[in-house]
Amino acid sequence: MQNLVILGGGTAGTMIANKLRRRLSDDDWTITVVDRDDEHRYQPGFLFVPFEVYSHDKIVRSRQRSITEGVALVYDEVDRVSPDDDVVHLRSGRTLSYDYLVIATGTTPRPDQTPGMLGPEWRHSIFDFYTLDGAEALATALDSFDHGRLVVHIAEMPIKCPVAPLEFTFLAEAWLRARGLRDRVELAYVTPLDGAFTQPVASARLGHMLEERKVDVVTDFMVESIDPDRKVLVSYDEREVPFDLLVTVPVNMGADFVGRSGLGDELQYVTVDKHTLQHTTYDNVFAVGDASNIPASKAGSVAHFSVEILVRNFLEHVAGRPMTESFDGHANCFVESGDDKALLIDFNYDTEPLPGKYPIPLVGPLSLLEETRANHLGKLAFRHIYWNVLLPGFPVPLPAHMSMAGKRVPHTSTTSKET
Ligand SMILES: Cc1cc2nc3c(=O)[nH]c(=O)nc-3n(C[C@H](O)[C@H](O)[C@H](O)COP(=O)(O)OP(=O)(O)OC[C@H]3O[C@@H](n4cnc5c(N)ncnc54)[C@H](O)[C@@H]3O)c2cc1C
């Protein structure tokens, strides 16, 4: 019998367990998933919680029910992996031996990494929306916020879903306008990047949208600390940004056990080959989703596309054949822009987000880098696709590799490929 152990039963861990269970015989393979609890959270839904669009029951389901029969689910905290002995140590003292290990423990917001963030103002005037309880607390705070300075802030890159803070800003602006409060609230967007986003064409487009909405953009801001008494963000170069209500995305880090086990980099992301997702030292260890150090966006779409590749490679690897599939860093993300509209971006390691149509060239129905109602409806429909198609591991008619079909390359693009 061969043992496959998957650490983390979130988006990537659930998809890969469900897909591999169908492909690996019950007689030859046991598959075990380890996670802390039975609550699978649909994280893209957290964005809408502060604006009371989604409630708890729309975005939380039983983890057990998302995982197919024939996969053992262990509720425990991973404490350490001994990769030289092929053993996982759990917090309870239990150990799990493996022949193959897939690490899918994601990334976690770490407010403890910025001095002053977890001080007396945490959940009073300082909030996050990257956790469900943070998003729920922020909903209450927003409800009574009717004037002052609302600052949306990113502590450090990389973060999961790098467009989510922009989406929050656009939604907050539209929400304040709808409530007749926009003139009473100053909005600021504070980022460590040199623009609204990481890539030139998208950054220019999204930066222009912030400008149109009269959002003050503060760039290259590397936060050193927060002074809770004066309610200011302080940067390493001694700039200060005052706030009345701070919505921050704290430093994101991989799981602590990755660091303790010597499997990761300085942010505790598992070091893997960016095309095969195989660990750089241990041939029987793979990482998928936000937990890995691949230079792609940390996003559910990346988890989905890379799981497709990893499943095919894994089956070749365990059959003793060379792995022939190569992940290209494909990501696509809807960007909510308020007023029931959204943009869509589609990109990979080599190609930045470009304008055009998706998934069918010239037709769409989705538009790249353009605000449309169809994109917004796509974003809302995605929740149903997530629970009913993606998580169970059913095939989705979208290729895992990015396609240039339907994309236009503007002169300003740094993209190496052309349509
Ligand atoms: C506000 C927000 C909006 C987002 N919007 C989008 C979007 O629009 N589109 C998109 O593609 N992506 C979006 N994402 C990102 C997406 O949710 C993640 O990229 C995706 O969930 C990553 O999947 P994962 O399996 O790698 O990690 P997760 O789904 O986070 O799963 C990791 C699992 O590991 C478990 N775990 C961690 N450490 C341990 C341990 N020590 N012991 C046991 N278990 C452990 C956790 O409990 C968790 O269940 C958004 C995220 C947020 C926060």
C-alpha cells in the first residue's frame, strides 16, 4: 500500500484529493488529508461580507462533505514534517508516515508581524477582511462609519489575491456614494508597490480607476509600525499616513511548520520547481496553491490550474516515468469595481494582464481589463462553480495553460509574446 498525505484541506488540498482519489486505485493507495477543523471557507466571499452581500452560511461549508468518499480526513494541526524520515508530526502527538506528501496549507495573514497592529486599536479602528471574523467585525464598524479618513493598506507583498484590496476600495467608494456619505469620507490606498498593481498595463488601468474615484494613492510605502495612539501608519522612510478607519492586509506568510521543517524560504513558502511543483530537495514532496513559492499570483485560479498540472505529473512520477507537464503560472481573477461591474484579468509567468475577450476570442462573453456587468455576474456565479464543480474536482472547460487568443498587446506592454 502507498500512502499519500495531503496537508491542508482548503481549495487546492480538496481539489487534488478528490481528483487523485478517482485516478489512484483504492487497493493500492490510501489518501489522507489533514486540516484543523471542519469549516471550509470560500475566501473570495470575504470581500462581500463587510458590505453585507454575503453572510456566513453562503461561504462556509463542511470540509468533510467537500471531500470525496475514500479519503481519510484527520482534524489536527500540523506541527512538523521530518522529510528525511517521511513522517508528519501532528500537534496531538500522532504521526503519519507517507510515501508522497503534498503541502497545501496556504498562506495566512500575520498581523503580529507589524508592531502596533495588534495593539489596542485592533478590531476597534484597525480591521482586516482576509479572515472571516475580521470581515464580520469590519461589517459592524462600517455600519457606523459616516465620516473621516478610510485607509486601505497592504503591508507587504506577496499577498493572496493581490487585487482584493483594490476591489475593497472600489466597493467601499460605491457603497459610501450609495449611502450619500462619499463627500464626508476621504479615501486613501496605501501600497508598498510603485503603482496600483504589479504589472504595467493593469497598473495603469486600475490606477486610473482609483484616480477617477478620487482615491489618494500612496505608493512605495513600506510600513514599519502603526502608532495606535495617534492612529497613523509609519513607514521605514519616516512618512506617516493618518487614519480614522484602517482596513489593512497584514503580512502574509506560509505555515510555521514549513519553516520549522526546513522546507521553505524566509516567508515559509515551500520551495518548489515553478513548472513541476516538486520540492527542490525532496523528490516525494510537492506543494500546490498559496503554500508554494512559485512566482505566480496567490489565487484560487492558480490553485485550480496548477492542480490540473500536478495531477498529471504526479501520476507519471509514481508510475516511474518523467513528468512531462509544465505549469505556466496561469491566473485569472475578477476585479469587482462597484456599481455591479467588474473587470477580469488573465495572465501567467511571462504575459501580463492584457485587454481583450475571454474565454472565446472576439466573443467573450467576459471582457479583459474592462468594467462590465457580465464580468460582475461571472464573479457572483463563481461561488456556485466553486462549491459544485471545482472543489469536487470535476473538469472545467478552461485550459490550464494561458492562451493569447483574444488578447490585444498594447505598445506599453512588457509582455514577450504577441498574438
Ligand atoms: C478576501 C479574499 C478574496 C479572494 N478572492 C479571490 C478571487 O476572487 N479569485 C481567486 O482566484 N482567489 C481569491 N482569493 C484567494 C484564494 O482564496 C486562495 O488563493 C485559495 O484559497 C488558495 O488555496 P489553498 O488551498 O492554497 O489555501 P487555503 O484555501 O487557504 O487552504 C489552506 C488550508 O490549510 C489549512 N492549514 C494551514 N496550516 C495548517 C496547519 N498547520 N495544520 C493543519 N491545517 C493547516 C487551513 O486551515 C486551510 O484549510 C481570495 C482570498 C481572500 C482572502
